[in-house]
Amino acid sequence: MNMKKKLSAAEFVVLAEMNTPKGVDISEFVTNARGIKGRMDAVVIPDMDNGVMRMSALGGGALMRREGLEPVIHIYGRDKNRMALQGDILAAYVLGIQNLIVTPAEPMASGDHRDAKPVEDLDETGILEMIRSLCEGVDMAGFELKGAPDFTVGCAMAPVAGDQELAREVENLRGRVAAGAQYIITPPVFDLAAYEKMIEALRPLEVPLVATVFLLKNVGMARYLSIHEPGCRISEDMIRRIRKAPDREAECIRMAGETTAELRKMVRGVKITTLGWEHRLADILEKAGI
């Protein structure tokens, strides 16, 4: 059963996030994909995540299809205007990529090509409306397409640190759902009690929620996020647990698995992000009992 049917049937979906290589050596990318085949419902391919130049998500999605996995690719307006975005989206469908996530992009200042000029022709709502128009057989200039695509389209929720930010983001998401988003990818979950409150705020939107499970790799990463990303709510107890573990890497895997298992009771799916540790995805699923 593909991702669209699972979401429609209210079944739990498991997604893995995998970045494309920075270069043309796809051996590790393909090996990691083969290692999770049959364990994941789909693979999410970011497009030059964190402003780092890599092989395009379109190429990565085509490789996932070649390996027999269902791809989901990121779409955003930082690097391309509406004409290029429409061309890529049509190409994606022809290449067998039928799942999209419209997401905000990190600023160029945080990437590796800081002199690159952002485009920002369309915002997230505009891109969602553009995709809906393409699926209805008409491009943004009003011309009829020769064959229309059919996509399952989601959007990404921004991290929030307090009630006011949450209320504003719910309204933003309401507009994106109205523009065509069929599911929402939520930020990384570390505090399940706080996440429950977020779920209640999102419930009126009446679309499936897919939670992000972010693999902490070490104490340093956990501490950095706790200081610089206050919305993530990483507790001192969590940091202490990693620090005191006899095998810290194994403890991080165990924590991600436990979070995944708990989220199965709360939302319609998870997206597991490992940032280069894709070879540990199967271990996280094992700890989660999936």
C-alpha cells in the first residue's frame, strides 16, 4: 500500500529522510536506501537542505524509484521561480514521484554558497496553489496542460516556542491546508507532553499529522539544540541520560526508537531524520517495535 492510500486509510506511515550526496558518487545513498527497503513507507528527499549544494531532490527521487522505494521530495521557492518550479514538478510526476512536501528553505547565509541570490518568487501558500492548479490541468499562466499530474502534497510546520507562536503557526497552516496541503509534517519531537498540546491545537485543521523524530547523536548536539532552538524542548534529564549512558550512541538510538513508539499512539505517522546516520534507521525501527 502506498503512502497516499495509507494516509487515506488512517494507517500509520513511516518515512525516512535521506539527503542526496554532494557529488555524483551515489553508492552510499543507494546502499542506505536498500537497507531500509520494505521497512519504510517512503523516503523524504530534501532539496539542498540547510543551503548546502547537493544533487537535486528530483535526481534523488528518481534514484529511490529505481531502487523500488516511494520518494517524497521537498519543494520551495528559494532557488527557483514559478516557471522552473512548474517544470520540475511536471518532470517529477513523469519520473514516478507523486509525493511532495512544500517547505520553507533555510537562508543562503547559513549554507555553503553564500553569494547565491535567492529567488523567492512564490511563498509556500503560492506554491501549494500552483500545484493544485497543475493537478487541475492548468499552469500559472492559464494555459491548459497536455496531461495533468496527481500529487499527494504536504506542508511543513515551523518550530514554535510558546502559545502565541503556536497560535500564529496554526493560522498559517490553516491557509496552507486551504491552498491544498493534505498532511502536515510537524517539527522534531523531544517533549511528548508539550507535543500533545500542539496536536490539540492542530486537530481542527482535520488533516493527518506526521511527526518528525530527530536522532540526537551525542551530548553536544543535544546541548546545542537546547540552547539555540528553545522550541525543541530538550530537557536536562534527556541530556543527562545520554551523558551517563555506557554506550551513548546506542542510547541515542534507543531514545529515538522510544519516541517513535510513543508517537504511534498520537499521530498518523513519523518522519525519522538521522542527518548522515541513515545506516542506523533500521536500528531505530527495531527499538520502536516496527
